Amino acid sequence: MGTLPADWRILHHPANDIDDELARIGTYSLLKARERIEAGERVGAAGIALSLLRDLVTVYRLEWRNGRRGVIRTLLVCCHRCLVYVTIYAERVRRER
């Protein structure tokens, strides 16, 4: 088996920790929410709760083999997605007032 050329290699940052991930979640959640708001997406309070439950189940089904890291990854992904939906909902409520 050969080695990949240097420009094909994937660079990982193993020093990234949960603090770094949490800092990125807020930024990327707002960006994703703005995209969806501009696309006309609407969500209600029940939709937020149902999507959170759906995401918990679907993401954990993919991550359960990773043990504790899988649980943390599941929570971070669900936190991101929930923030997106809450931001969309808050914008809708703000516009309706």
C-alpha cells in the first residue's frame, strides 16, 4: 500500500476541544438560520420540540458505537440544529409583532 501525496492528506486538529466546538456552534447556527429564513422556512414551537426529538434519535443511532464521544457528538449536533430552529422561530415571532 502506498502513501497519499502531501496535498491529498486531510489535516486534523486533535487539539480542538468542546470549548472550541461550542464557540463554533453559535456562529454556524446563526449562519444556517439566516439561509433558511431567506429561503422562507417557517417553524413553530411544536416543530422545534419534534425536530429535537427526531434529531436525538437519528444522530444517536449513527453515533452510539462511539460511546461517550458519540453521546457528546449527538448533543452538539442537536444543540446546533435546535439553535437554528429557535432562531428561525424567534425571527418569525419578531416579524409578526
